[in-house]
Amino acid sequence: MTDLEMLAAIRTQTLATISAITADPKPSYAIDGQTVRWAEYLAQLQATVDWCDGRLSADEPFEIRSQGLSG
């Protein structure tokens, strides 16, 4: 598996997790000293997708257009 394939897989898995937790949202809670903060977890997942998007778009081919001026 190439790096790009791994990034795409991470993005796909993260989007699936976001879909699952937003389909049935839960409140943040603390039990026996363990705290679960769903909003922070969702923000972290969204940041992961953004990071993957940035890495994947950085590897896409691009074109630079320029125009010379005669003087």
C-alpha cells in the first residue's frame, strides 16, 4: 500500500467514524475518573480529515500558467 493509499484509507475510516458518532450523538460525561468529551473527539476527527485532505491535495498534479510581457 502506498502512502497516498494509506492517507485515503485513513480519511475514509475517519469519515465513517464521524458518520457513526453524528448519527447517534452522545453527551460528554465523566465516570469513575474517566472523562469522555464527544465534541472534542469530533473536532479531532474533523482535523484528521482536513489533514488528510491537505496531504492528498499536495500530491495532486498541478499546472502553473504564466505570461511574459514584451517590453
